[in-house]
Amino acid sequence: MELQNIVDEVMLVVTTYGLNVIGAIIILIIGNIISKWIPSILRKIMNRRDIDPTVIGFLCSLTRFALLAITILLVLAQFGVQTASLIAVLGAAGLAIGLALQGTLSNVAGGVMLLIFRPMRVGNYVEAGGHGGTVKNIGLFTTELATPDNIQIIVPNSSVWGNAIRNFSFHPTRRMDLVIGISYEDDIDKARSIIERLILADERSHKEPAPVIEVIELADSSVNFTVRVWCDNGNYFPLKFALTKAIKQTFDAEGVSIPFPQRDVHLIKED
């Protein structure tokens, strides 16, 4: 008699929940397949768009976990669990965690934006987040820079993305600016001719756009030229150093002086 009761109870459970169990199993199988299939499609699309591998892995993992969470909620709903209240609890918990980690999450958001839009790449020299240096690594939380004297700087991504980014390596060419002063007694046309000759003699300087050599200022102790020369980005500093040295040496050889600040003092003798 007891065995019969047990069998009746088992049959009651099977008839009551059997279809729900089968449905839950089917949902789990389909949800698992979809949670692998959709991230795989996303990965292929993002690979075609040449998105950073770090972002691809992060977004694919996030998509998979989100789909698995939806699958679990559907399974619970299959057994009559009130998922609305569960979602509300999870939402409140997510909000609390988000508020506690808002700084970290803003860094993650900034890192994702940097890796998707790529305003700078590894190897570029930039000014970002109030610091300047060569980009060594762009992660989800921080960006690593190296200063010209090889000091490591770690900048939070929220500071980088939330401020202006100056990328000195973005364009293949760059304009070099010099200010050269000569004495008021020297010949302006002669000095200009010397500077132009030196620029054209250096193969690293571009002929187009043409160099600009013009008097820009009548200063206290000198007549100042502004010199603007275009060159390849990688030749910026070598050309600047070479031209500065060549102009000084040629001015000395041809009698053009580069004055230093000076002041005339007149003494008045009283009787």
C-alpha cells in the first residue's frame, strides 16, 4: 500500500512537472547553443572591422554571460518562479554595485571607447589625460605611456577619454616651427637667403608645401624670423636639431649675428 502511494506521488509529480522539466531542458540546450553562436558571429564581424582583440574578447564574454542569464531566467519562469521580482532584486543589486564601482566602470567604458574608436595606437606619441608620452599599452582600465626619458606613466582611461587627446604621430607629415633672431644691424634679405638655402639643401625638408621664412616680430633686441618647414613625422626632431645648428654655424661664418638680450643704460651726471 505504501509502495502504491509512492508510485502515485511520483506519477503525480511527473504528470505535473514533466512537461516543465522537458521544456526547461530544451530551453537550456537552445540557450547554450545561442550563447555560443551569437558571440561567434560578433567576433567575426568585429575582426573584419579590425577592432582591438581586447575589446572583442570583452564584448563576446559579456554577450555570452548576458544570454546565459536570460536562459536561466526563462528556465526559472518555466517552473513558475516570479522572475519579475528576481529581476528587480538583481537590478537593485546591480545598481548598488555600479554605484560602488562607478570609477572602475567609467575606466572600463573609457577603455572600450578608446579601443573601438582608436584615437591613438601603440607607438604614437600623444598628450592625453594631462600627460605626454609614447603609448605602450591600452587596456580596459588604464593606458600606459612612456615619457621621452623612459618613465612609465599609468593614466586611468576615464581621464584619457574624458579630455582632449593630442596625437603627434597620427599624420605622416608634420610642420616644424623655428624662431630665429638677427641683429638690427644685419641684412634681413641676406639672413633670409641663408635660412632658405639651408632648408632646401636638407633632403628631409619638404618642398611642398613650400617653406615659410618671414619676419614676424621686431623684438627688444632682435629682428625675429618665423621659419616653418614641413617634413616626415619621423624626421621632425632630427631636422629641427640639424637646421638650428646649421643656421647658427652659417650665420657665424657669413657675419650674421644672433643677438642676446641687452639693455643700454644712460648715466646723467648732475652739476
